Amino acid sequence: MTSPTVLVVDDDRANLDSVARIFQREGFATLSAAQGTEALEMLRRPEVSVMVTDLMMPGMDGQELLKASRAIRPDVEVVLMTAYGTVETAVAAMKDGAYDFITKPLKRHALVKAVQKALEKQALVQENTSLKAKLAEINPAGGRAMVGQSPAFRAMLDTIRQAAPSTATVLLLGESGTGKELAARALHEHSARAKQAFIAVNCGAIPESILEAELFGVERGAYTGAVTRREGRFERAHGGTLFLDEVGEMPLSAQVKLLRVLQEGELERLGGTQTVKVDVRLVAATNKDLQKEVAEGRFREDLYYRLHVVEIRVPALASRREDIPLLAEAFLRRFSAKNGKVLRGFSPDALNVLENYAWPGNVRELEHAVERAVVLARTDVLEASDLPESVRKGPLGSAGQLVIPIGTPMEEIERRVIHETLRHTRGDKTLAARLLGIAARTIYRKLEREQGGPDAAPAPPGVA
């Protein structure tokens, strides 16, 4: 196992060499930089685990370097050194994400301990991330899984785990292709009904003329062709969970009967008079605005409130872009096994395309794209060329990297890079300029030109 690498930054060459030797004697690999801009380049190296930097330096000081490191390498822990150990400076550094704060004159033991603790925290964060990703793989029937570790995904999962043990009706909201049925299965499998049936009905896929029969059952002779009594989905789900997908497509006549089942826990089969008691936990889903449907008379208001006891929003893939590599790997494993292929993963270019595409079809579109790539793969690594053309040349999302087509004018490339960097620095133009290696005045000037020239706000005095 390779030793962790510590990046030491200090404009005082004697102190720089002294601190580097301390870590080398402790068995760490080290990199040294005498200024912040030099350290930024070294931070991009994947082997760097911790950065120990002086706070007071000419040019880019330690606090600016800290902010820049959080933008380009948020996984690297930062320990600050300073001879100016004021409480205010320490608090400001910790708020900006520093792990620890060491005052000069440096004590070898304190310095080494701070880095060891920073590495321990880093390992715990990585382990926690890995465990959350594994815990998030809820494997419902059929071998499909919910996969993710993004804040939006974890928030949804937490709500599912809270709501699952109850008997409350749940309404799942979200765009098409986000995985609402998997969320419904997760609710079922984390409930006391997990050993009973999970029955799914797509209300939009069943013709209106037979939807009521499918849901509530049919008595013999109810209509031409009804030669036997047949149980509906509610009866088949007795003791378990019934999932009504696209509930907003349900006709008003069926909505009335559904409301009675929810209120009374009983139903009558089509063409019958006998009351049948049912014990069903109902989960409904829609990509429609049901409140708008209610206002326009297409959905019953009393039914809406019966369904809307617990609301869970299933996030669009655009709001959980961190999960794209995890999802892609999960789909790769599944489709490789299904097609009898041995694939090692994605090339950097292929991952770059996946992470930058807008994914209007959400997780379902990603799943289909990976399946196609697996089927057409010529080597044991999926290349960008294996992905659908619609993904390779489609609309871009807002990821941490940019895909710029060949032939894009340099002025447009420059504009897009500046705007994306500003997005990552949350509008901090000085920090963006340092990351791009240009003068802050250049950014102000280019933004001013975009906004209409001399009427735009000028750069502040003293910005070089």
C-alpha cells in the first residue's frame, strides 16, 4: 500500500524544507510548493491526500489557497500553519473548510498528529460514502436496484425509511424515468408487509373500459365475456402493497371507487353486490401536477388529499449528477452479466460524456444508454463511441467538467470555461481568475463585454 502524500506549501524555503523532512521521517511521501499558484497545480495530482500550508504568503495566501482547494479537490484535507494565531483567523479558516489550525513555532508532534487525524477523517468519509452507496442499493424483486449517494437521493431514501413502517398512503412525485416504482418497492420492502404481495398497476397503460375491472375485480356475467368471477388487483394485494403508477391518468369513475376503498377498506366487484374487505397499503405515483388537475376538474380533490398523506419527491437525475457514475457502473454490471460479457468499466471519455449529458429521460434513459453500449462494446472497456449518438451529441447538463465540440470558436470556449469556473467558485471572480491562471481584471472585462460594454459594472480598484 502506497504512503499518503502530503503537499507542503510555504514561501519560507527553510520552513518548507523543515516541514517536508518531518513528514518524510514519518513515512509520508511529500510534495513541496513555495507559492499558492504552484500548489494549485500540484493539488490536481490524484495522490495528494493532505495539504499543509502557511497562512501568510505573498500573492495567493493560505486562506485563498484553501478556498481554491475546496473548489478543485474537496477530498483533500487542509491544515493551516501560521504565526498569527488569532481566534478570528482560526474560525474563518475552519468555516472555509480547513481541518485544523497549527500555530508557529511548529511542534513536530502537533503537526504530525494533525495530519494523521486529517487522514483518519478522510478515510472515514470515504468509508462512509462507500457504505452509504452500498446501503442505497435496495434490491427489489427482479434484481433492479436503487443506487446513489447524492444529498438529493439520500434525502429521498431517509423519507422512504421513515414512511415505510407506517400504514399511511404515500404519493410519489417526479419526472418520468426517475425510478418511482423502485421507490414504491423500497417502501414495501422496508415495511411490515414485506413478505406479502407487491402489486403494480400502470393506470395510464390500461384502457379506461377495463381499468375498473382490473382494480376492483369482476363478477361472473358482469359483461359479455365475463364467464368467471375474477379478483382485482386490490384483492390480490390483500395484506401487502398496491402501487398505482400514473394515478393522474385514472378516469373520474374509477376515482370514486378508489376513494371508497381508501375510506372504508372495502370494495364491490364490477357487476356484484357483495362487499369485500381488503387490507392494502396504497402507494401512488404521478408526473402530473395533481393540484392543477384538481383545479381543472380532472381529479377529485377529496381523493387527492387521501393520496397525499405522505409526499415523497423522487429527484430528477439532473439534481443528483453525483450518482451518474454509480448508476452507470451498476447498469454495466447488470447488462454485462445478462449478455455474457466481461467488461472492466468506462473509459474516461465515456464517463465524461455520461456526466455532462443533460439526461432529460432521467435514470431510465441512462439505463438504456448503458445497455446499448454493453451490447455494442468491441473491447473490455466502454468507449464514448459505444454510447448512443443522442447522448454524445445531445444537450449538456451542469456537471463539473465541460464537453466542447470540435470546431467551437475560441471566444465561445473561453466564455463557457469562465462561466463554469465562476459557477464552481460561487461567483468569486478573484478565485476563478486564480484557478484559470488569468488576471481577475480579464474576467471583469469579458463579463462587462457580455453585459453591454461601458454600462456594466467596472472592475473594483486594485484588481490586477
